[in-house]
Amino acid sequence: MTDNEAKLIDCFVQGLGIEAGLVTDDLTYNSVRQWDSVGHMALMTEIETVFDIMLDTEDIIGLSSVAKAKALLVKYGVAI
Amino acid sequence: MLKGKVVVITGASRGIGRAIAEQFAAVGADLHLCARSAGLAGLATALHEAHGVQVAAHVGDVQDTPFLKGVVGACRKSHGRIDVLVNNAGVIQQGLLGMIPMDQTRATFETNILAIVNLTQYAVRLMGPGASIINVASIAGVRGMEGTAAYSASKGAVISFTLAIAKELAGQGIRANVLAPGFIDTDMTRGLTAEWFRKRVESIGMGRIGQPEDVAKVALFLASDLSAYVTGQVIGVDGGMQA
């Protein structure tokens, strides 16, 4: 696991308030109670702060899984 | 009253936006000012020197998404948060029904409402409990005004948008309210025809045109903790035009 992958997992832990063990590529929006619309915005804030990026609104709408979060970070120039 | 608060104001170079910037700086707010005018930098310097607050000038167009992202990104870097967002930038379009050019109408909606939706979505990510969103609409958005159908409609949309997000954000402790100025002495209203100007002043119960400072004082109330339990409201500042 790269440093940035570890940071991303921690974003989910801090943003959603879930255990790190739950954060796998298969974790998707609304698949756990904590990843609702409110949790989603907290997660986005965490990702933007940790990686010092500003996500486009369309990207936030499309970020619906851990796997997609990794792909999105690559788009913003973050090596995963 | 706003010491240390981080405030974003659009349309800040003149009129109501400038008055709000001056009012907020005088009570200790750190400001991120936005406007198309290159003269904004001079205002930022003047407010910093007069009040000792941090003032950043962002020159650009609110229709430009990268510009808006840059403003919010600057707030993240400078303070890590936004406490107050004042969506004030707006344009007026005159024209009787049947004579309203669609390209101008689209531009009116782009500035008056779509830019507000766009900026608010970016800014709210940096807002937390106690934060306040102040959207500047108009009495025209409440009651309609002849000869400004497209403008009135765009301001009506500002009101509806604000009432909706007030409901969405209340649970997070973020407030959203509308300022609905009446006839205020700004460059925008000075551009109206003399006949319009006279009719508007005659419709004001208090018998005088409003000053930008009249609106700024109410904006200060909505930005401060004095209005901590006020959200989803449309506050008229019109000297009795709606009375």
C-alpha cells in the first residue's frame, strides 16, 4: 500500500467515522449507514484537505466508491 | 462583532457589496473580496490599512468556475474555513415583455443565480456550525417589477434556492438567508431611466432612496451571532416599499 492509499483510507475513516477494515475498493456510497449525503460531503472535505485539491462538483457527484476515489485522485495528479 | 471571521463577498467593488465589505472590515472580519474590477485591489489595501484585517482581492467573473474554485481554494489556504458567504454580485436587465433578448436573459441568469449555486456548492465544503450564507436578491424577486421580468425571475430563483438550502443545511448548523433590497442608491439603479427612478422613489413609504449602508447593516446582523437562530428568511430592506 502506498502512502497516498493509506491517506485515502484515513480520509474515509475520519470523514465517515468508520473502521479502516471497511475501506476496501468495493465500499460504495450508501452501502454503509455512515456514507449518506451528509457523510459524503464530510468525506469530500477530508479528501480535499488531505490532498490539497479542489474537486469539481461533477467529480463529487461521481465519486461513489473507494475504487472511484482512487481513480479520481490520479486525475488530480495524486500518485496512488 | 465579526473579529476573526472569514468572509467571502462577491460583487465587492462597489454599491451594496462594497458597503458590506467596509462594514464587515470595521468590525474585524477577514475578507476575501471578489469583483471584475481591477480597482478591487485598492479597496483591499485601504480596508487592510484602516482596520488591520486580512483582505484578499480576487479579480474575476463569477460566471467562471475556475475563478470560483480559486477563491474557495484561497480561503482553504489562508484560514481553512469560510464563516460567512455573501453572494451579492448581480446584473439588472431592463426590457418589457416581448422585447427581452434571450442572450441577455441567459447572461442575467448566469450571474444572478447560476453563479450563486456554483459558488455556494464549493464554499459550503469549508463551512461548519455557526456559518452564515447571505444571498442578495431584490424586492423584484419577491413581488415582481414591471420592465424587469427576467431580472425579477432570476432574483426569485435566488430566494427559492436560499429557502431550500436553509432546510438542507440547518442540521449542520449553517444558516442561509436572503436580503431583499428595495430601491438602493447604486450604480445599477443610477443607470435606470429618469422616469423609472422617479416612480421608484415615489413608491417608497419612508420617502427616500436607500443607501448601500442600510443594506450592509442588515447583512452584518445576518452574518453575526445576533441572528444565530434565524435561517430561511427573506429580509426586506426597502424603506416600506412592501408595506
